[in-house]
Amino acid sequence: MDKRYAQVVVDVPTKQTNRPYTYEIPAELKDDVQAGMRVLVAFGHRSVLGYVVRVDVDRPADIEADQMKDILTVLDSKPVLSAELLELASEMAQKNFSFWVAFLALMLPAALKASYRKKLTAKPTLSDEDRVTYLEGQQERLVKTKDFSAKEWRAVLKLRQEGKLLVENQIEDKVRVKTELAYKVPADEAVLAEAAEKLGKGAKVQQTILAFAKEHLSQTFSKRDWVAQVDVSAAALNTAVEKGILEKTAVEVKRRPDVAGDGSIDTVKVLNDEQQAAYESITAAIEDNQDKTFLLEGITGSGKTEVYLQAAQSAINQGKQVLFLVPEIALTPQMQKRVEDRFGDKTALLHSGLSAGERYDEWRRIKEGKVQVVIGARSAVFAPLKNLGLIIVDEEHESSYSQSENPHYSAKEVALWRSRYHQAPVVLGSATPSLESRARAQKGVYDLLTLSKRANPTAKLPEVDIVDMRIAIQDRGDTNFSTEMLDKLKAHLKRGEQAVLMLNRRGFSSFVMCRDCGFVPRDPNCNLAMTLHMDTRTLKCHYCDYQTAIPRICPSCGSNRIRYYGTGTEKVEEELKELLPDYPVIRLDQDTTRKKGAMAKALRAFGKKEAQILLGTQMVAKGLDFPDVTLVGVLNADTGLGLPDFRASEKTFQLLTQVAGRAGRAAQQGEVVIQTFNPDHYALTFAKHHDYEGFYRQEMSIRHAAEFPPYYYAIQIQCAHPDENAVALQTAKIAAWLRKQLPEDVLVLGPSPKAIAKLKGKYYFQMLLKMKNENEADAVLTDLVQRSQNAEKDLQLEVRRNPVSFM
Ligand code: ADP
Ligand code: ZN
């Protein structure tokens, strides 16, 4: 018989092993190995986990047949990764200068990455000798894949093939499949007839069970279903077992995450003209299997979600599936509930707040084709849907769609890839699209769909007031609350309405700002806010490494009140308690929401008006829809502007627009108060006038002048090393090498220490590449990544395409 071979990507993430290896499929496994399964293979002296990416490949020409290594065992009975996902992993790894195996692992729930065990059970034909060798003399044995050598595994598989041994997969206990008590009806009617004869006429309840059983031969129902459908007690069911009418058994229950509800049900709305036009364009693309990308630009409250939901319904009506992505922090229970109200238990939910068991169960429901809609955050983009008809990316401008840890990827890129693969449209939705997406719509690469008014005709966009904090702190000293803010708060609270207060705390960036004129020192090359470094007592630009001493006197107005800027939610809460002692506050930040379900609980309490004030970080800006919120206060609009990031203005504009959109979503007119030391900054004034298009034009011209995206493509190279001098030296060398290797029109900025220059014992430096053509630097960078592994083992180098974080 011809030998068969398979290509396997091994779980050894190094550059050298970032390619498939060919293994022989031993005769014992000939029917068991398929692409997309996990296997155990010998690698060097170890046995390691691997993913089969292709079967029936040729033996490599440079290896003799008798030198080929075997696949030791198969860990799955069905492929866990589809052909689509295998291909996607390979392309994403290449595109993002990452490891193939890292993407393969990313696509699977953590439960499948847990250590794996097999249950061996002796069959009667197993010899005593083999029983001693492989089962420690027992009838059954649980073995870890690593308990046996390659040779032993081969022997075990041979015994299995000979029918002497049963080999089953078992997942680690903590995420074991969950079951509940169930009762099964026998398959044979004669069995029931026999039981019936023995029943007395008076056994009414048993007769009822019997009648139901006759109609449902060989079917199994959980105890709960029996109780609900036949209206019998658990005791009666157990009697039925004794009488031979039913058999006791167990059925699997899939753990489902809770849905937070306030009792109301979200219903289908009649679309307005703009919504209808958007809906029809999307639906036509679904019907015609077109991989179009739509940019749905709609002001807050314009009914984008309603368009998503109805478009999703139309995909489902056509027998197709829907992938609905939302940013992690915006994955509010509210959005989850709206989706579940529409699509019920045909929905699966994937996000980082789930337990390993919940995630595993949701993943399997998707894999088994039991769901039609998957709603989830970033990594849900890899959900194993087979028949995608529509992909929705809500709040598409959110940077949380990019993963900055390894493997680096953008869920939007993956969504577009899957859209092409499935010939299905993508809808990118936002009130404040990213400049990149909006520019592509301008060029006709994306189809622009616009919603220009609020869906609820009585809800108007809120009035926005900008308060100059330079004046406020002259009046009231160092405070988080201007007089205007306090007065408005009191007025709204007195009327029984609710207020959302946001303290912007993005990252840990610290910068200096003049308390008298709002001046923030910027570097002359990049026009970026410079970051404070207390160790060296300098201000630095984190793109080009320009540095200067910390000013003692404001270069703009001469004041000596120029200093570090930043505060925390806890401090603000304290101040609120003093200023408004009669009004309890619900605080929402990383500390108060760390516990599972805490965010949902806090929001539910706010929804029930247990408190009138919700105070939080950026978390409160996204997606919340509370009708009684009529006042939104932004305590510090400036922190975002001080970020060492070319998107600082864009992010600030987006955040202010989002948070302002939380006000006045129902009948009462909403109001927004924004406190700032920079009242004339264009990001604020355009936000005040709800003018995205105006902001877009101005910001585009600034990006054009400074040669930043979307006019240029950016790639970030990050280097980390335990020794500060070494990383400085290495990155300087790398920069010099790059400048020599890269085409002349690729600009190399830096190297420079990162804004957070030291973290967990490592020093971080970065370089920024800018180029006109997207793939211009790919070959050189792939080469660089390869070399960096060979060069110095302490140096960690990462390459990130379209970086969104510069902290
Ligand atoms: P967005 O996602 O653009 O912020 P939503 O879809 O959340 O907007 O809609 C805002 C509010 O308007 C919601 O309460 C929603 O139920 C309501 N709504 C949406 N579309 C309509 C419509 N066509 N008619 C009436 N109300 C609508
Ligand atoms: Zn600079």
C-alpha cells in the first residue's frame, strides 16, 4: 500500500518552525487523519501538539521514506478547523509577520488548548500483558498524550485497530461537557406494550406518560422538558423507569451566558426612508452574493442597529448566517439583549467575559451549525460559521478591533477577508468612521450609506456646551467640576433625570499642560504632544525622539502653573460626594467592573434608576441607551489630545461624539457639557456642532500635510530588551539597516523609546515606517523578523501593520 503523508504545523512558535512539516500517516490512523485536526507528533526529542493543514501531500524529496516520522496520535474525531480557517491562518500569519501556529491556536477556544487526555478501555480480547503495559493492569486508564513515547503510541493505535482497545478523547475536567438528567423512551413499541399490561387502570399519571411515550419512540427529553411538556413530577418519571416505560439517561446542556434584561422586548421597527435605503442596498448585496463593503455612517441614535438587525434577518431568511462584531467595551448587555430578543436561541455570544466552559459550549453550538447569528468582540471574527451571508462591524472606528499583542491582527481585515471568501457583504457602521474607512468610501472603494437624523423623531441631538476650565479653576481652585457643570447637574437631577459623567483616562500617558492657557508642549517635527519622563526630567516625542527639558514657565503665556495633568475616577467620586451628597453615584471603571457580570449589574441598577449619576471612564461613552439620561458631562476632554498618537484628535472627536450621543435619546432634550483647557481645538468645536464631515475634511488636510494615514500606510516596529543600552543600540542598528534595505520612498521614523518606556523589566523602543504602497516593505520586514531571531535572543521584535496604539 502506498504511504500517505500529511503536513503539520507544530506548536513550537519560533521563526524557524514557522512552516508545515511533513509526517507519515501510519496505517493504524489511515482513516482518522483529516486537515483541520489536532495531532501529536514527534518533534526533536519531544512529542508536541500540531495542526494538520493538508493531507495526501508528497514526501519531501530530501527525506528517505524510512526516515519519515509518524503522526503519533489524533486528538480530534472531527476537524476543529475548516479549510477556510486554515487558509485564513496562513495568510494572516504572513501578512502580519506572525507565526502560523499562533493564528491556528487563536481560532480555537481555550478549552481545546487545555492539556488533553485519552481514556483507554480494555476490550475482552486484550492480553494481560498489554493490559499491564498500557493500562497499568486496570480496565480503564486516563493518559495524557505525553505519558507515552512515540513507540508506545504506535502500539496503542495498533491495539485499537485490532479491536482490543477503546481509545476516546477527554477534555480536561474543568471544562467537561455539562449534562442534566433525562429520560429516554425505548425504541421498541413492544417494550411499552409489555409495561402497559402491568399498569393498573388507576395509575393515571403513568398512563399519561405511557401515552406520550408511544408518540415519541426512542426520543430523549430532559427532566425539565418532561415536566414542562407532560406536566408530571420527577417522582412519577422515576416510577416510570421502575415500570420499564422509560430509561434514565443524561443529555448535554450547553452553558449559555446570561442575558441581562429589564423585561422589555426589543421589537422590529418600521424603517424610515434613510434606513430603508441602507437596508435595501445591503439586502441586495446579500441576495446577489456580492462581497461589497458598506460604510454605514449614521449619527448616534440614527437607528444603525435597527438596520443591522433587519439586514441580519434578511440574511437568515435566505438561509445564511450572520457575524456581528462589536468592540469589547461596547459589548454592553444592552446590545446582546437586542440581538437575543430578535433571534432568540439562534444566537451565540463570544467575548472575553465568558468562562472557559461557556466559551467552549458557544463555540461548539456555532460549529455544529446550531446558530444563525454570532455576536462577539474581536476574536469572534474567527467564529467557525460555514455559511456566512453578512458581516457587521459596529463602531468600526474602535481601536479594540486591532490586537496589539502577538499575533497582531485587525478584526476588520479578517472580516474583509472572510467577506471575499464567502462572497458576502460587510457593513462597517459608525457615527464617526475612522478616517481610513471614510477615505475609502470617498474613493468609491466602499459604498457609503448615510443616516443623517435620529430615528426617534422626538429625539433631537443634544446641545453641547464647552466650558473653559482655565477660567473655572481661577474661580474654584483645583477642581474637577466647573460652576456650569455643577449647576446643570443640579438642575437635571432635581427634575428626576439622570446624568452620565465621563472621565477620560486613556492609557497611562502623562503630559504637561498649562493650567492658565491650556498649552501642551509639542515637538517641532511631528507636532505631537510630548510625553513626560520623570526619570530623565525631559519631554520626549515618541515618534522621532526629539526631546527637551520640562518647562517651568509656560512658553505660551508665561504662567508658572504648567505641570503634570491627570486624575482618577475615585478622586472624582469623592469630590462628587462632597458637592452633591444627596445623590448616590454608580462608578464604572476597570476596578469596579473586573468581576464577571459586574458591568451588567451596574448598568441594570442605573437603568432601574437606583442612582441618578453614572460616573465612568470611556466605558460609559459606548452604546448605552437610557431614555432618562438627559445630561452628559465630560470632565476632561484634554487627556486624549495629549496622547503621543497621530490619531489623538480623531480619537478625541470620536469619543466626545459618542458620549454626547448618550444624552437625550428619548423625548426630553439632552444637554452635554464638555470641560476643557483647549476650548478652541477643532476636535472639540466640530464635536460641539455634531459635524463629522467638517472634522473629516480638516483632519484629512492635517494628515496630508504631516504625511500620515490614510495618505500613507504605517507599520510599527517594536523592540523590547531587558537592557536599556542594548535595546537602544540594537534598534539604532536595525533602523540603519532598514534605511539601507528599504526602497527610498519608505520613510523610517525613530527609533525612539515608547511612551511607556519600561514595562515588566523590559525597555521598549519603536520605529514607525510610512509608505505609499501597502506592501512595499513586506519582503524586507519578513527578512528582518527572520534575522532578529537569529541575532540576539533577548531582543523581542514585533512588526505591526496599521498600528493603532503608540503607548
Ligand atoms: P444607533 O445604533 O444608530 O445609535 P439605534 O438603532 O440604537 O441607533 O436606535 C436609537 C433608538 O431609536 C433606539 O431606541 C431604537 O429602538 C429606535 N429606533 C431605531 N429605528 C427606529 C425606527 N425606524 N422607528 C422608531 N424608532 C427607531
Ligand atoms: Zn516628533
